[in-house]
Amino acid sequence: MKPNVYVETSIFSALVARATNNLIAAARQQVTRIWWQNDADHYSLFASDVVQMEAREGDPEMAKLRLEYIASIPRLSSTGEAERIADSLLTAGILPVKARTDALHLGIATIHSMDFVLSWNCRHLANGLIYRRIARHLSEIGYTA
């Protein structure tokens, strides 16, 4: 059985982004494209209605390309339970209030029992220090991270 992976918006952005001189961004783009081409089939990939909403923002040409990738994988819905989890992460101060969408990604991934969240968002989602706090909080409110 393949692990379930919630693919957050930053991955789709990296897949379609134009070439850049920023070495870190260029490396992320290259790694993401190679992973998508060579390794993505080893996982059951999922996005969400929130990912789709975020992907629509910005440059229309890039948005169209992001949405094409998103259309190729199943989408998970946000629910009241996911919103409650997101709000609890904000109330506990684990994520800042301005990061509600990031908290909602975590809520959706949690209620749909995703094994992994794939993200280049190192500020809030792919941050080892914050992840430990998120995992502990989810456990305290009855979920596993």
C-alpha cells in the first residue's frame, strides 16, 4: 500500500515556476520536478480545495499550469473538523494567526489521515522545530501526526 501524501501549494508552484537566478528557489524547482517525474508514483498523492484556491492566485498563466497538476490528483475537502484543528493550532500559538491557511492544510491532512505533508513552506509546514510542537498538540487533542 502506498503512503498517502498531502501535496501543499508550494510544491505545485515549484513544479511550474519560471527559471530563476535565486539558487535556493532553482534547486527547489529542480528537485521538485525530478521527484514528481521519478518518485511521485510511489505515493498516493492528494491536494485539497484549499490548495486549489491558493493555486488560482497570482499570475494567470502560472495559475493555469498549477491547476492542471492539481487536476491530476484527488482533492480532499476541508471540513468543520479540519477548521477546528486549524483554529486550535492558532489558539495554542503554534502557528501565527496570519498562517491560518497553513494551519488549515494541517487540519485537512490530519482528518484525512495523510502519512506525509509535502511542502516547501519551511516557515510553518516543513519546519522541524514547529513540527514537534504540532505533533504534540495534535496528540493532546486526540489525533496522530
